[in-house]
Amino acid sequence: MFPDPQSRSAHLYQRARKVLPDGVSRSTVLVRPHPIYVAEGEGAWITDVDGHRLLDCNNNFTAILLGHANPVINDAVTAQLAAGSAFSLATEAEIELAETLCDRVPSFDRVRFCNSGTEAVMGAIKAARAFTGRPMIAKVEGSYHGTYDHAETSLGPGTDEWGDADSPASVPYAAGAPASVAAETAILPYNNPSAARSIIDRCAGDLAAVLIDTLPSRVGFPQPDPAFLDAVVSTAESVGALVILDEVITFRLGIAGNQGRLAMNPDLTALAKIIGGGFPVGAVAGRAEVMGVFESPDGDTRPAVPSGGTFSANSVTMVAGQACLTQLTDASFARLADLGVRARHGLERVFVDAGVKWQVTGEGSLFRIHPHQRTVLSYRDAAHSPSEATRMAHLQHQLINRGVWYSGYGMGCLSLAMDEADIDHLVGAVADSLAEVGG
Ligand SMILES: Cc1ncc(COP(=O)(O)O)c(C=O)c1O
């Protein structure tokens, strides 16, 4: 049973706390009172160091699409390992992966690889600033885009910090962030077209770009209102600002990402997660004219936005990404979407049967359970009260004890290694857990 002070996980955590702040290397894996330590994963399932098997409904925060230890990716990586992992030379593998991406997505003329979604978002913002000569960005309240200072502004403001619903306050996230960061970041309420228009208009000549995610996880996976997306894109264009689409997660929704499904044509896109096939990756992709800021005018002069990165486009990541993407077809995304529908419908049925006022949102292979029935349009609707946060943590514990690995804040994610029986296992585990958690 979790938590278990005698478990190997609990002992490893005691050891870890002596050398790692909080005992972990990313706060997102910290489950109280101790994290679960993984031994191995295969397909849809992982096994922890105490021998418990868990259906992986997190998939490394959505980065794993084909399941763990995918044999095709493993073969590609193993072959590459024998030939070396990283070099200070260009490789054909990076051309191949960039070609695959550009072939699939109409808005991609050029790709610049890096090592994470955080770096991709930062690179896109720098590119937009260099291209427009303007300092500011606008982003959505509560939306997660990694840990670059401007991009994490107003990620998790408390109710006392929210400010006006039509003009949210710009709230620094990490303590010590310079005041200038908040001043250079305008905050939009999601799904509010008139507020988006007036905030973007207000920034006008100072605004380099609007950074937007079409299915923001921390905002609760609300369906984007087409009028909102239209207001963002048209107002950005009217003030001469660029649109940066964050597809770090949503690229798992379709062969051309969510922009393909929504017929969007952003200036720049930030990518990461699935395009690395399970290895660290990021990329900025976009229109040739804008991507020109990464180019040296004559091969000698410094580009407008210099970008390096010791492990950017390393050979292992490039071949893994290519081996992942080339296994994905329209049919793969359709199958994932079917599994997602089965999960969301099953969960809705469970909430009704249990008589709890819970709900589930999401799209494709992504879902989020909410321990309330407020209509989720924006961050403020989805933000948990302290008692809701406690119930979600309780749900996570209960699910662990029923063989499901699931995030503590409610986000779930499916993989192509799952089948219908796995989805039914998840739904059944939530049903059983609710008896303990209550509603
Ligand atoms: C939408 C979005 N953007 C950016 C990031 C940052 O990506 P990374 O964790 O690779 O830095 C994440 C990470 O979860 C994300 O969900």
C-alpha cells in the first residue's frame, strides 16, 4: 500500500534528500510523503522498485506517445549509440527530422532544435523580439510554458493576486523574478475574446508576440473558443505582433499538431516532448522570414538570435524522434482519440454513478479530472481550492494503490501502447477510488 515507510521507494527518498533539494530533480515528480521510484517501463505499464505494476496515465508528462521501450525507437537508438551519441559536427539525422516536421506542418519552413520545451519557448520569444524589435509578450493566465522567466509569469497566481477578470494581474512566479519581467508580460484570460482584443491593443507597439496553447493543461484543458483564438490572432496581426503557438503538448493531437486540426497558421511554434521519441528535445519551427533571425547573414556575422546548446540536435535524440514520428500516421491519432473518448465517457459515467459532482475535460489522448462541476473556460474556473487540491492528491494515492500512475493535479494522458482493457482498468480504478475520496 502507498505510502509505505518500509518500501524501497521510501528508503530511496531518505537517501535522496541528503543530496537533492526536496529529494528530487524536478518538483513535478514529488508525491508526498515520498515519491515512487521507477524500475522499468514496457508499453503502457511501469514497474516501481517495490515490484508494483502501474498503468502509466502520465507518460512522462505527455512526452511518451508509443509507450515505454518502443522496439522501433530502441533499435534506432541502439544503432546510433554504437556510432556515438553527440558530436560537435552537423548530422544528417537532424536534417531528416526537420524534413519530417516540415513535410507534415504547413507553417513550418525551418526548424531550430534545442533540448527542452522551456528552451523552445524561450527561443521563440527571443526570435519574436528580434524580428519585431519589441520587448513584450502576452500569454494566458495559468498557462504553463516551461520555466523561462517571462513564460512562467502568472502561472499559478493565488485568488488574492488575480486582479480584474478582464485584465488579469501580471504575477511573477519564481521568487526574486525582476519586476521588469512582470511589466514586460501581459496576461490574457483564456476564452475571453473582448478582453484579449483590448489587452493586445493596449500593448500595441510594444508587443513582440502572443504566446498561446490551444489546450493548456494547467488551465484545465478547456476547449478553445474559436472566437477567442480568432481575436488573439487577428489582433496580434493588427498590432504587428507575432503568434507563437506552444505545441509542446498539443503536437500529440494530430499529424500536424493541433494547428492542423484548427487550421491555424502561426508565425512560430514551440515543440518538444513527442518529437524526441522519449529523449530530451525541443524545437522552434516556423516561417522562413521569421526563422531568419537564427541565420548569419553571411555565414560570418553573428545572427540576430545566436543559439547553440551542447546537446542540441544530438544524434540519439534525432534518430529517436525520427523513429517515433515515422511510426505515426493519421490512423494512430484517430486510435488515440478513440481511446480518449472511451476514457472520458467512462469517467463521466463513473461520476454520475457515484453521485459525485466531478467532471472530466480534454481532447484526443489528453484528459483532466476536476473535483467540481464549474464550467471550465479559463484558469480561474479550473484553479483548485485547498480542499479540491487535497481531494486530487487523495485520488492520486488511491489510484496508485489500484495500479494507476496519474498526476496529482488531475492531468491524464494516454499512449498508443494502451488498449481498451487498459482504459477500462483506469476507469474502474477511479470508480473504486471515489468510494474512498468522496465527492
Ligand atoms: C505546454 C508546455 N510548454 C512548455 C513546456 C516545457 O517543456 P519542458 O518540460 O520540455 O521544458 C511544457 C512542459 O510540460 C508544456 O506542457
